Amino acid sequence: MKFDKSNQLLPRFQALIPGAGHTYAKGEDQYPAGMAPFIVRGQGSRVFDVDGNQFIEYGSGLRSVTLGHAYAPVVAAARAQLELGVNFIRPATIELEAAELFREMVPSAEMVKFSKDGSDATSGALKLARAHTGRDLVAICANHPFFSVDDWFIGASGMPGGIPQVVRDLTVKFIYNDLASLEAVFAQHPGQIAAVVLEAEKETPPAPGFFDGIRAICDRHGAVFILDEMITGFRWHNGGAQARYGIRPDLSTFGKALGNGFSVSALAGKREIMKLGGSDHDRERVFLMSTTHGAETHGLAAAIATMNVYRKEPVIETLWKRGERLATGLKKAAAAAGVVGAVPILGPPCCLVFGSRDAAGEPSQPFRTLLMQEIIKRGILATSLVVNYSHSEADIDATIEAFAESFVIYRRALDEGIEKYLTGRPVKPAIRKFA
Ligand SMILES: Cc1ncc(COP(=O)(O)O)c(C=O)c1O
């Protein structure tokens, strides 16, 4: 496998685009040196790069492509809408059609507003919460890696450059599955916390009573409960993780899977709070997610087509089934190679990730890089193991085989030293303070 053309393109990307691409999580620094392919097209579970390589890909579109690349019914719906125009001086009827279908999928959506990026939706939710409560602080879950590109979140991340300290100080943190830690932040900042923001689940499932506990704490302190369903929405369940686990948020935010990779996101929830973004009330109005491209019609057409596939076909069931097959096969292969502890396969089957530990059992970026180096060579492009509906059983089995061979090399590197096997610099976390 050659990467000559990708490697020639890299300096041109670096010279013109800060970060050498438009999303840090797709960055060259997330891949082994000299093995960061630039993509020319995708089809189903596969992507094709500029050098003519073909990969089985995981985590497509940063988990947004749930059905598969260029999924025919979604493309057809978007194409048909393109012919009718994409943006007008008045709302298009498709905005109501998409909203009504979304409400059928997500029953907590008493009202819904669409936008383009997930960040618009989570930041919109926080703005509503602040207006509703008259408070400034937000309590976010410290174990969850991303909620928004906006200052309220990035200011509290490992890369807060350019964000004033006064803004950074408005975000406080609590621990997942630890209600006492949430109680503690409310106790430290009495009457100041507008909202609690978290995802439903990452690698660890919610402890019994955790979400009911959050509901009760928010009610007791008059704070708004915001559930970020950007990843869990239409992957855990057609109604989101809230439907799977019976979670009762005030507001919830969706994106990613909503449009199978098209740019469309949604903020949904209680009428009493959502309506502050409208004009049928006497309170101060909230400027809620009003952008030029917010209701671009082909994105909404894609969302409608995508939601209809979710409704009519066993998408969720298939994602979980494929993930189970993948996890089972990988765990077996890891056991055979003697790397079970070193490469843990984590998360629910619909959203798996792999860990990478060194000989001392510590999380290791060099070992992550080595594993990626070996799987990429074998035609697997994966920073996670997040499946989509187009991954066939044969794709899963080919992936297990590629990992099984790579695990053998991982084991040797654990025993003999990684320097002997890793050919370039290690990868780095996407969100970090310095280069
Ligand atoms: C859980 C979660 N929330 C919010 C976002 C922000 O969404 P977007 O990148 O579409 O703005 C992301 C993006 O990765 C996410 O993973």
C-alpha cells in the first residue's frame, strides 16, 4: 500500500489550512506518520483515497454516517431537493415536514429547531437554559470529551487558547455515574448553575438510578437538564439513548446520524423552555440558532430520508449485531495473541472503541499508533470501531482478521520494545494545548 500522493498533498494542506484540514479529529496527527490518506470518495462501508487504496472504514464522518457512504435513498432525496432550490427568503415547507417526523422519532421533542452543526444545538440549549433560569454557570460531565466548538465548552477543555478567563470560569465539572460530585458542584455554586450537560453513555453504562438522580437534582436546584444525543441519537435507539434508558431531559441535542453525514442538527425539548426562542411569550426573547444556512433544504431532505430508513429498516438492531460480532471476534483474537489487557475493546456494540496500553499497562499513544500502522497496512481505516449499517458480516470478519495479524505484532512490540516496530512519530490527542 502506497501513500505517495497523500504525502505530497499534505504540505499543501498544511500551508493553506490551519490544522491541515477542517476538523481536528480528522488531522494527520491522528494517524501514523506517512499513513494519513486523503479521501476521494466513499461507498457503503468503504473509502477510496487519492493513491487508489481502498479501506474498510470505521467511525465514518466522525460517527455521522450511520447508514453508509453515498447511501442511495438519502442521496436521491437530497438530489431531488437540490433541483427545487436550497434556500429561500421564507421558510420552506420541508422545515415543518422534517420537524413533524423528528417529533415522531423523539417523543420528548415538544418543539424542535434545526441547524447545521451539533455545536449550534448544544450551545443553543445552554443559551436557553441561561435565559430560562437567569443563571450563568453550566455543569458539564468531565468524562465526556466534546459538547461544542463554542467558548463555554472549549474554554474548559485542554485547548482553551483565545477564550477569556471570565468565560472559562463559568463552566464547572462533575463526574459520570457520581451523583455526589454533581451535588457538590451545586453546593459550591448555590443558585448559580443554569444547566447540567452530559451524554448518556461512553464506555461505561449508566449506573442504575443515575439519570433519575440527575433529574431529581436538577428539579431540586431549578437547573435545566440537557442531554447531548449527538452520538447516541439514532444509534442507541430510534428515539435516542433517552428512549433506551428512560432518561427525562428538559432539552436534548441531536446531529451526526440525523442526516447520515449531511449537515443537519437539532435542538429539541420542553415547550416552556424552547418557546423562549420564539415570540409568543412575554419574557425577554432569546436569539436561538438563527443562521443563513440553518434550514438548508437538501440537508433536511437527507434527514427525512435517513429517519425514514431508521423507521422502516432494522438499522439499530443491525448496528448492535455487527458491533457484537466485531467485539466478540476482536476479543477472541486479542486473547489468542496475548493482548487482552493491552487492547481492550470498549463501549456498547453500536459504538465500540479500542484502547492501547503499553507493557506497564498504561494508556499509550505509541502503541495506539503501532496498532493503527498495522491495521491501515491491512486495509482498515479506523480511529474507532464504530460500525455503520453498510458494514457487512464479511467486512467485520475481514476487520477481525486484520486486527488478529496486527495483535501478533503488538505482542512482539510489548515483549521486544516498540522502537523495533513503530516506524514513525506517535499520534497525539486532537485537543491539546501545544503542538
Ligand atoms: C457528543 C458531541 N456533542 C457535540 C458535538 C459537536 O457537534 P459538531 O461537531 O457537529 O458541531 C460532538 C462532535 O463531535 C459530539 O461528539
